[in-house]
Amino acid sequence: MADQQDPVFQIQRVYLKEASLEQPNSPAILLEQEQPSVDIQLGVEAAQAADGIYEVCVTATVTTKLKDRTVFLVEAKQAGIFEIRNLPQDQMNAIMGIACPQIVYPYLRANVADIVTRAGFPPVHLAEINFQAMYEQQQSELAAQQPAAPQIITTA
């Protein structure tokens, strides 16, 4: 039988929390022959859902444009619910900023590619992400802004 103080890290659920697709200039823009530009923005957020239960979301915004006109815009938020208990507080930010997003992100990649393909466009394949490097960069930026240690924002 496991000791009550053993660390716990379990995936409870992974789900698509939000998804939207916009094609504001269709059908005219679909007749264009130029190669569009693609801009991809990613974000990670974490919040406490209950005692020892956390929701971690990875968000992608994919904007494809021809000059100043939008071809399509996809926004998707993939979430995971994780049970995390008995871990040192100084490790919690890294777990929710690195380990959890690494689990959730492949689902986000698949959903974005599927949405874009179903909209009639060639799939957009999001690149692999080094969440550790992303987390470390965010921590460096936060440390440069203020000397206090950054904390995960939690809501009850």
C-alpha cells in the first residue's frame, strides 16, 4: 500500500476546451494563387481546479494571410486535468509549465491540423515544442521584471 506522502502525478482527462475557425474573406481569397504567410502563437496557462487537481491549457492561434487579408484564423485550446499531490512547491511550476504541456500538446497539434484540413486547406503541422526551453525563457523574463519568485496562478 502506498504511503500517503508518495508523489502523485496522474492524467485525469485530456480534452479540446475551445476551437474556432474563421474565413472572413472567403470565397474570393480562395481563388488567389499566392503563397500565404502563416503566423503561429502558442501559450500555456495553468489553474488549480480543486485540491490537488489542476487544469493545464495549451493554446494555439494560427493566422494565415495574403498581404493584409486573412485567409483563415484558427484558435484552439487543448486542456488536461491532472492530479498532482505531494510534490515540493518549488517543483510545481515546472511540472505545470513543462511536463503537463508536453502531454497535452500532441492532441492540440492533431486538432489544429484536422480543423484546417476540414476547412479545405492543406494541413498546418505545428512544430514540436521544447516546453522546457519555453518555460526557462519565461522564468528568465519574469526574473528580469521583478526579483520575486514567480508562482502559478491558482483559482478555487
